[in-house]
Amino acid sequence: MTHVTVIGAGTMGNGIAHVFAMHGHQVVLVDVNEGALGRGMATITKNLDRMVRKEKISEQDKASTLERLTHTTDLADGVRKAELVVEAATERIDLKKKIFTDLDKYAPDTAILATNTSSISITQIAAVTNRPEQVIGMHFMNPVPVMKLVEVIRGYATSDAVTRQIMEKSKALGKVPVEVNDYPGFISNRILMPMINEAIISLHEGVAGVEEIDTVMKLGMAHPMGPLQLADFIGLDVCLSIMHVLHEGFGNPKYAPCPILVNMVTAGRLGVKSGEGFYQYTAGSKESVVAPSFSAR
Ligand code: CAA
């Protein structure tokens, strides 16, 4: 059994805590916000209930998973016993640097410090610590309990031993790890985000409407969601920030974010989490309709 601390109780953080606790690890969930911790724990309980209903786990599995989970707003206390920390806080480099400075200070010297970042350089994050060889990317996909992939990203200084441990740990969680190197967007978002951006550019140029673009990719390419629906699901702010990382990191104009994406984020249309993106969402409903600003196209 390993003591694992997850930093950040949002969508990714609570999913990561759920999966580690379900696989027998003692997990501490840390967030600066007490309300976020409450919402994160409620989501974990709801997702465990769903797994019980689908007969993937028993009531007893659910109870023991919840028993292995504690939470706190005190980071120093939360990482005191950690053998592995997985950071899943908001995607801001300044925030990640502050968190990793604190993790380096308070986590045991032997602890591995992983980040779930979707595009920020692992090497930059590791550089604020005194243990860059123990810093690594552990990039889970949303929804974490369902998606099989963990993209394991080696920073410039990450050791072979730490990479091996994280690959093994991911397999023990029932996931399929893939090792990649630290370049902008890694592999997942270097390929996914330009596809999403191209879908938005196609909409911008009037090549087709929202539903038509998504239908082509769903039925033609067997994607479970079309690129515009997936962008809403990921969060348009996250998509935009990843496009910025690619654009700045490679200096290639092909990565310039589409102006509609920039405008939507500026206007607070962030997708599912704000209730509207390319589609409109009603709280508690799985149904979505094309947002009014795009329905006339
Ligand atoms: N916890 C546990 N189980 C869950 C769950 C959750 N949060 N969400 C869904 N499930 C389970 C359901 O119980 C269901 O299980 P069964 O197949 O056994 O019945 C299964 O997942 C499918 O769920 P639904 O039937 O409710 O819905 P669906 O068929 O529409 O699938 C989906 C939902 C799995 C999200 C699917 O639409 C999908 O695969 N979408 C694409 C997801 C994707 O691309 N994710 C990556 C995003 S990119 C990212 O995360 C990284 C980044 O850096 C941006």
C-alpha cells in the first residue's frame, strides 16, 4: 500500500483520488478551498455509486474506498506521509511552481512528485525543486475512472527508476501507461488540440455547422464525441491555454488559436462548466443542444 496525496479536488483531482483509493492506496485529497473538497468528495461518492449500480464494484468496495480517503486544506500536513504526490491544480505555471516549491519543502525526501498537467513543461516545474529527478508527468484523461490511458512524461532530469515506478504504478491502477518526452503538448495534446482548433476554424469559415462537424467525426472516424462537443467537455479555457503553449513552444503559426475560441473564452463561454460553449447544457441533464449563437449557421 502506498500513501498518495492528490493536490486539487476538481474534475481531474477527484477522479485521480477515486482511482488510487479504489486500488488500495491510502489517499489524502488536498485543496485550498473547503467547498471544493466537499464537492470533490460528493463527486467521488456519486461515481462510486454509479459503479455499484453497474455491478463493477460491490457496496463493500465502495465503503472501503471511501474509508481510504481523507481530505484537508493543509498542504503541509496532507503530504507529510506521502510516497507519491499527484498535483492536479489549475493549469497555471505560477501556481504549479508555488505548489511544487511547497511540496519539495514538506513531502518526504524520497517522495515522487507527479503532475497531471495537460501541457505545462515538466522540466520547468521540476526546476523549482531540489529533486528534479523525482518529478514526472502523470497525465490522466477525463473521466479518470473510465479512460485507460496515463501519459507518463519524462522531464529533462527525470530518472529511469522514477519513470519505471510510475509506469508500474499506472498499470497497477488498471491503466495503460505510455512514456513520452517533455515537448509542448506532449503527444496527447499536440495531436488532439490542433484537431479541435481545426474544427473551430472550419466552423468559423462556414464550411459546416456545429452538429455537422461533430457528426462527421463521430460517424466517419468513430470518435465517441465530436471535436466541438469534446472541446466543451474539456473546457474551452483549457483548450485555449494548450493552443497558446503549442503556439509559443513551437513558434509555428499553424498553432494559432482560432479567433472564435479566443472570443468565447473572453466572454466566459467555457463549455459544460459554464453551461454553454458550442452547445447549451442544462444542469443535471446529459442532453445538449447547439448554442443559439451557432444554431443559425
Ligand atoms: N466515473 C465512473 N464511470 C463513469 C464516469 C465516471 N465519471 N463517466 C462515465 N462512466 C462510465 C459509465 O458508467 C458507462 O459505463 P458502462 O459502459 O459500463 O455502462 C461508461 O462510462 C460510458 O458512460 P455513459 O454511458 O454515461 O456515456 P457515454 O457512452 O456517452 O460515454 C464518455 C461517456 C466515456 C465520456 C465518452 O463520451 C467518451 O469516451 N468521450 C470522450 C472522452 C475523451 O476523449 N476524454 C479525453 C479528454 S482529453 C483529456 O482528458 C486530457 C487533456 O489534456 C485535455
